[in-house]
Amino acid sequence: MKLDRSGFSSTTAVTRPIGTLEQNPPEVPCIEVCAGAGGQALGLARAGYRHVALVELDRDACATLRANRPSWQVLQDDIRSLDPARLTQGETHIGLLAAGVPCPPFSLAGKQLGGADRRDLFPAVLSLTAAIRPQALMIENVRGLLQKRFAAYRAEIIANLADLGYAAEWRLLRACDYRVPQLRPRAVLVAMSPTAFACFKWPEPVTDALSAPTVGSVLYESMASSGWELARAWADQAARIAPTLCGGSRKHGGPDLGPSRARKEWALIGINGSGVADAPPTPGTTLPVKLTVAQMALLQGFPADWSFAGGKTSAYRQVGNAFPPPVAEAVGRAVSTALAVTVT
């Protein structure tokens, strides 16, 4: 589907120019769409962003957001039909529009229909950008979007943003480079005014060989919490980075840790990737063991007290589809730094 570069007809564009942030703002007003279970939102909040509104279509994910952050304004809605005025909540200045649009149109595990997939929400996000005119735009998706087959689609998005007065760039970021014990490469788009973008620097990796967290170091305490006598031996075996967690499909059964190749990698660190456990292992449990939803959330960089609403399959999908908070925080800080530098 070719993006509409002339008017983004689903909303009416506001003609005011892209604004500038105040010097060293204590909080940057932010709107987030396709917010999921809050991974990106949590990272941005740590980076100094104040969420004016968060939009998510999934009922359980909305319940997760409300349970963990009751002060957040959470809207359960489809962004393709959403009035931008509901998002801005009367705010005249939005520093960042962030989005974690659905991955299936570009996922290596799917049909890769791109813009022809009805689940493609890039046009809707661009429409909201035209209406809201935030200082910056930040979108994350699977690395499959960076394949050669989608080069024209990516270029079309850049062109649409240029028409709106934004400079933009795609970059592949790995979660393991930001102290997350999981490989998890992600395609990230950042856009802002050309002046601000000239000052923007992608966040440098902060993980080195000595400080890198591993599956074993992050999950040892949880694995030992019910007295499992093999917890220390397992943690030593699991002293490595995890393969990428997958969110699973609504069309094809319950939760598992990904395709057969990924499950083989999990098996090497003593994890049974064919399902999800209800609780940590108890005495007498033999290897390999299954991970709980809470343990997978730790591998995504969520804090231990972040709870997930819904049944086990729903909670697992929320975790598996999340943008790791530490990565979102790193990009968010880089964006706000560039905007602050260009204040006139």
C-alpha cells in the first residue's frame, strides 16, 4: 500500500511548525501509541518523559498499563480511527510521539506482506504525526523491516516525514548492548526537525564483556526461590545472552519461545522452550526447565514488580512483544538531548 504523501486523509494536519523544547525540561510531554504492556513507556518515563496519553488496542495490555501506572491516561482504541484531540488532552506542545507498531507485516516468521498487510499501522502513525506535530517521532519494529525487500517502503516513510518537515533515519539496535540479557535486535526510526536531527546521536552501547548481564545472573534468584537444588548449576550453564523472545501468534496456538531454531538455543542453556511454566522450579525438578512469564519479563528488562494482566498466554504475548525498557530509555535520552541542544 502506497502511503499518502499529500494529506494523510484519516486526520486533518495541523499547520503549526515543529516546536522546540525548553532548556533542560524536567519532563517532556509524550504520547505513545501501540503501547503494549509498557516496555517502551517505562523506559521513556525513566528518561524524563511525561505521558500525556497511551493508546493500546489489546484489553489485557491496557489493564497491565493501568495496574502498574494508575496515573497514566490509557486509551483502549484503534489509532486508525482515533481523534488526535483525544491524544493531546489539551496539551499544545508534544515533545515526542512514540510507537511500537505491530510486527507481523515485516516479521521474518510471517508472510512479510509489508504495506499490503491490514495490520500495517505505519500510515496511521504518520497521519497522527501530521496532526499532532511533535518535536520528535520514535518508532520501533522487528529487524525484518530493514531487509532489502522493504527498502522502498522505508524510503517512502522517510519521504513522507520529509514532506512534514522532519529528518529521519533507521537504525538496528540490539538489546544486549544496553544491559538486557537478550539479543533482541530491533529496527528503530527517529525523526525530528533537520536542525535538531543534526545534533542527534544514536546511543552508544553501554554493555561490555565484564558487565554484561546473562540469563543465569538475572534469573538465578528466581530459579532458586522455591528451593530448587540445581539453581546454581543451571545459572552457571546459563551464563550467556538469551536468544530473542517471541510474542507468539494469536492464530497459531499458545505460548512458546519461538521457532525450532530458537528452542534449540534455549535448550543449550537448560530451558525448555516449548511452553511457559506457572511457577519457578521446585526441588526434584530436572533439566531442562520452562520459564515463567515473570522470568521472561526480567529478560526483557522489566522490573521485578511489573505485573501483567490476563491469562498466561496473553501475559506471555505482552512480554514477548515488548520493547525492552533499557533500550527505550537510551534512545529517549538521546532524542531529548538533541532537542535540548537546539533550543534557540
